[in-house]
Amino acid sequence: MLARVRSLDSATQDVLEQLAVVPSALERWLVDILVPGTGPEVATALAAAEERGLLSVSTRRIAFRHELTRRAIAGSVPAARLLALNQRVLDALIEHDGSDVARIVHHAAQAGDEDAIIRYGPAAGRDAARAGAHREAVAHFGLVLEHEGRFAPGERADLMARYAIECYTIGAIDKAVKAGRRAVEENRSLGDLRQLGACLRWLSRIWWMAGDRTAAERAGREAISVLERVGDSRLLALALSNESQLCMAACRFAESIAYGERAAALAREAGDAAVTAHALTNIGVSRWGLGDPAGQPTLDEALRVALEAGDVEDACRAYVNLVRNLLDWCRLEEAERYLTAAMKLAEETEFFGILSYMQVMRARLEFARGSWDEAVRAAEAAVDAFLPARCPALIRARARCTPRGVDHPGA
């Protein structure tokens, strides 16, 4: 590829190097700004590259024919020149109304422009999280927090909290614990009880996924205590449902139902379907654990409410608990129907933490069928996911074979 590029004149090589730092097709307006010279000169350079099979040129966009070509060219450019080329793209994007903030942040990072990262990074992280691009959200928030000293305390606390949630979502539990603790510390020093309670509730869930029940229970109880003084029905409902969840996972089913019903009532009063689904999942599992035939219908209701609300996390929780209980009762065909839908949802929406646990469920299902090779493959996929995430609760769930009386992270 590089030999083909080097055979072109220097002006065309300069054009290709400038275009190669943009990891996507370039709109014509952007090319017109980035490529200096008169119209005929630019057209000649683009035509030469197109004739060599390097570029695809249309009236609206210009792109490299192969991504490997673009990478090869960009990888051959000296670091100092790369900084300058990315800065030119960054300046053009900032000046252009409606530019995607994710593109701006990418080139800001490549150009080493700290001011642009600070200005646009938080919005890029929030946009990615809303769009379900959770790995991208983690990257944006992580980049922004490399410069955390540039933010006011309140904004820094908010960024820490968002980063913790996104890390939890993709299964990066160590990072989630660290950021979650920082978010609690920041909000505690600010005296914002509402945000403190919300962060404590999240930290409880993160600690649980990290395998530390004691820390999870401590943070969960404090979250309830703080939020009872705030007067926010929705946040208090979440904290109560979190406590219900902890009780349910410890097989304290009567306590779980009591907390869950109180949480569900507050959530319905607040008109929050997601919290309602969360509480119903806890209630359903606990009823099932007590032998109440209403357990599975309650879980099905939780799943329906979560899916209708577009709440992926609680839909995944309902799915996982349905699958786990059905496997406990060797109702394998039902379990597989739920599990197939659950894994598809988690993969498409980048909920990789809970997807890892679903791999354990897949291994259990194949093991119960006597499909040994398939069980091994599913278990190995789960281990591959667990070890990078260093998620002890999930590893423990895989290692233990007794379904009752143990902690279940998918709960």
C-alpha cells in the first residue's frame, strides 16, 4: 500500500495523509477545508489517488477504498505531523454547525487539545450512553477524567458517577468500584443528599457485582437512610428495591418481598416503569423461592414492564432470574427460549457485564442436557469474559454448583 502511495507526487501524498487521519468517509465540505489549493489542483490530486485504487470519490463523500489503506498511510505519518493534521480536522469540525461531538473528541484526543476535550468530552460521553454505545461512553468519560482537575467539584462528581455506571454496564468492575467510591466521596463533601443517596445506591450494586456483600449492604442501608430525608419518591424506591434485591439474593425472601412491595408502590406513585420492573423482579424471585405459584407470572410482568419502558438493564435482570429458576427446576426448553432472547438483547445493547453471566447460564443449560462440548465452550467464553473484568461474584457463581443459598450476581 505504501509503495503505491510513494509513487504519487508529493502534493497527492500530502492530501492522502490529511484525509487518512479521519476514520470515516469525509463530507465534501470537510475535504474542501482540509485540502488547500485551487479547485483544479485538488481535483487532480484526488483523481490521481482514485486512479491508483486508493480513494472512492463521489459528489457528496470521499473515502478510502480499504480501511487497511487508510491505517497504513496514517501509521506512516510522523507523530508531530499527525498532531497538526488532527488539529486541522478538529478546528474544521468545531467551526462547522452540527458536527458530531464524538468526532470532535476523537480528533481532540489525537491532537492533544486538552481544552477541546474538556469542552466537548462530557457531552460525547452522555450522548454515547443514551445511544447504548457503552464502551464508547466509557472511553469518553475516561478521557475526560484524565483532566478531572479542570472541572468544578459538582461537575466532577457527576462525571465520576456516570463513568462508574458505564464501567459497571460493560463489566469493568474494578474501574466501576473506584469511580463509584470517588463519586460518593465527592457528593459527601458537597453535601448534596439527593446525589449522595443515588451514588450510594449505585455503589451498593457495583460492590455486589464485585463480590463484596458486606460493602454492598453497608452502602445500600446508607442510601435508604440518606434518601428518606430527601423526599424523592423515585430515588427512595430505587434504594428500597436495591435492599429487596440484596435480601432476595441472600434467600431472605420475606424481607425481600416487604422491601420490594414498598418500592413498587413508590415507583408506581412516581410513574417510573423502570423502578417498578426492578422491584417486581425481586418480588417474583422471592415468591418463587417461597414456592408461591405467583413467582413466575410476577417475573414475566417485570420483564414486560421493563421491555415496554425500554429499560435494558432491568429486562436483562428479569430474563436472567427467569432462566436461573427454570434451570433449577430443569425446565430446559423454557429456559432456552428466555436465554436466547436475553443474550441477543444484552449483546446488541452492550450490557457485557450481565452478558457474561448469561454465558454461565448457557453453560448450565448445555451441562443439564449432557451436551458436554457445548457446555465447555460456553463456560470458556464466560471465563474469557470474567477474567479481564475481574468480577469475583461472577466467577464464584460459575464455580458453585448448588443453586440455592448462594449469591447470584445476575439477581
